[in-house]
Amino acid sequence: MIENNFIDSYLYEEIEESLKSIATKNNVKVLNVDDVKSNVPDTTWPSCKAIMMNINFYTKVSYHFRLAHELSHLLYGDMSLQDVYQFSEFGKRGEELIAHKNAIKMLMEIKRPTNVQSFMEVYKIPSWLSEYVEAEYSLQV
């Protein structure tokens, strides 16, 4: 069960502001767009340190996890590997897995519920990433 009021509007905004602050401190431009189709994923361009977050993107994964994931490409990834990254909740190898793991770590450092299950539910993290959430959670406790 999700902790009561964990993701109420003030906390939602606090988490979003924390992520945007990380972006600003690292000279990353984040643009929220709502005029593209729902099948267009969030996209990151390493060469210009820019992220487009598609507000209409059809996925069960939370906006916060997606933004942390895209930020992770720019902050912790090898920016010379690809010209463009597009979000996929099913990316299980290489740079995508690294970005998933770093997004989990980033969100835990910002704000987290008191247990792994709540963390997974609040951020709507895909279940196949639970072992990484558990491992990071145990380091944070």
C-alpha cells in the first residue's frame, strides 16, 4: 500500500523542483511539451544537453522516474555513444540499464517512502527493476 499523502501535490512539486534544480545546476535544458502524440517518448540530446519530456507520453512509469532517467543519461552516461536517447521502460542493457539504476539512486536521494514497495509504487517503476531498487534501498537505510 502506498503511504498516505506521500505524493500529494506539494510533494509532487517538491520532487519535480529537485529534479529541475539538478538539471539547472548541470546546464541541462528541460522542456515539457504537450503538443506531440502519446507514442513519442521523452528524448535526450547529449550534444546540446537538452531533454524533451512528453507530458502526453503513454506509459505507466511516472514523470519523475522518466525525468530522472533522462537526466542520468547526461550526468552519468557516456554521451559519445549515441546522438539521441529515447525513454523505454523496457531498456534492459547498456546505457538504458545504467540510466534506470541512476534514476533510482537519484530519486532515493531526493525523497523516498519508507519501504521498497512504496518506492516502486509511488514512482511507478517497472517491476523488473525491483532488485535494483532493493539493492539501492539497502544502501540508503
